[in-house]
Amino acid sequence: MKAKIQDTTTVDLHFSDNALLRNLLGEHDKHLKQIEKLAAVRAGARGNILSLTGEATAVHLVKNLLVQLYALLEKGYPLFAQDIDYAHRILSEDGSVSLEKIFLDKVFISSKKRLITPKSIAQKLYIDAIRNYDMVFGIGPAGTGKTYLAMAMAVAALMDKKVSRIVLARPAVEAGEKLGFLPGDLAEKVNPYLRPLYDALFDMMDVDKATALMHKGIIEVAPLAFMRGRTLNDAFVILDEAQNTTSEQMKMFLTRLGFGSKAVITGDVTQIDLPPEKSSGLVEAENILRKSNSIDFVHFSEFDVVRHPLVQEVIRAYNHLDRTRKGARERVTLS
């Protein structure tokens, strides 16, 4: 039996601005070579004409990608190699998506003068949800930007005087190491659990400015337990690692929200570190609140990972393992 030979097609793209085309192709055509690896399409440039050859579907995808990236450059967007990867991923998922609506949605400019924008469809939905709802749940694997984008939105809201303070909280749950074995007093013991929140904050703001705001109480980073008995008015509140809250802790947190406040709850339900007898407050909250019209839930997947490409591969492998184990348990139960 002969193997089916894929039909190939060639498409020529004409670009009017040679300077923008050079930016699109990258130094020594590195962007073009990156695209060839992503889509299995051969590409060659002659003057202001770019020729694409390959299987029709792949050529159509790359044509869409290049035309939209060129339009971004025309709007002044600084194109980086990772943007090409994100854009290819987005258009592979849905070719009708407008990259401009995602990449040009400016969330915040960090203290390092870096423009923070969504890099996937889910991230765009997440940003829009935070703008439009007072309570948003971001659920998905590590590296999808759940906490980072929420932090950017919080700092932007504070700078625009839409809120008067930021409150960042995390449950202090051990992941294989007991708090009692850590050195220092209570504050020093819980500080390692809050470190990721500090890292994200200091990436948004100058360290001295952020530290001054924390001394004034305008920005607060604290373990979830410190939220008990409080009412948080006119605040942007972020609860990170919410999969490690108990049912009681989640209820306590959600009922802290006061007037003029916004809450973002993030977590990864595949990384629950609670004891087996404890159910996750995040899982329970989604089950009982997902039908509310005033609360939005945004789910992320491995396609939204904005870390090293290997992180996607790791997540896919573990998801496959989880499905295999679940299937095995179900077969044992049926037998």
C-alpha cells in the first residue's frame, strides 16, 4: 500500500515596507527559520516578496500568521521570538482569532519598561473577565500567567486610583516540608510561601517603591489565615494557590470582600497539597458558584503556558498519566 502524498502549494506574500519586513523575518532570518520549524513550511524571501511552500493547510496557517504579525509591526508592536511561538499556538487553535485584539491589549508597563500583554486566548479572556467582574477564578496549570496577570491588573488599578490598596494572600500549606522544621518566628516561617507573590510584585514595580507602599499598608502580602475577621473595602485582592485552601478557608476568604473591591482567585487543581481527608476549597467553590452570573471562571490549559516550551511537554505528560491512572481505577471499580 502506497503512502498518501500530501499536495503542496506555493503562496507569494507581498509586503510594502522593507524595514518592517526585515523586523518580521528577524536578524539573519531567525524568525523565518523559527516559523519553518513550527509549521513544516519552506519559506524564502526575495526583495519584498515572501514565498511559502508546503502542505496547503500549513501554508494557509503561516500566511495568516505572517500577515497578522506584519500588521502588529505596523502598529508599533515590538516583535520577539517568543511572540511568534505564542501567535502560532493561538492561530493553530483558532485561525479566526485577531492577534491585534490580544497582543495590543496593554495591561501594564512594568518598572523595567516591559509591556505586559496577554499571550493566549485564555489570557485575553482572563484579562477581560477581571475588567468586567468583581470576582474571577483563574484555574489551570503552572506557567499560564494566572498570578502574574492578576498582579499586573492589581498594580494598574492601584496606579489609576481605581482601588486604594492591594492585598495578596496565599495559604501556607506544606508541600513535603513541615513549617515547624523551618527556622525563625511565624513571620519568617511563612515568608517562603509568600516569596512568589513578592517576586511578581517586584517585577511590576520598583523594589523601593513597592517596599514603601508595603510599609504604608497600601500593599499587603500575607498568609490567608491573616484575612480572618476582616472586611476588605476598596481593595484589589488576590488569593494565590487557592487549590490548597480548605472549604472553610475559601468561604472565609470569599466573604471578606467589601464595597468597591475586586477579587481574583488563582489555582491549579492538579497540584493539591492538602491532606487526603481534606477537600480543596477551590474545587468546591467552582462546583457551587459556577452558575453565578456575577462571578466568572476562566480555565487555562498547557496551550497557555508562557514559560519554557518544555513546561508544556511536562504538563501534557502528567495529564496523560492522570488520565491513565483514573481509567485504571475506574476499571478496577467496575470489575
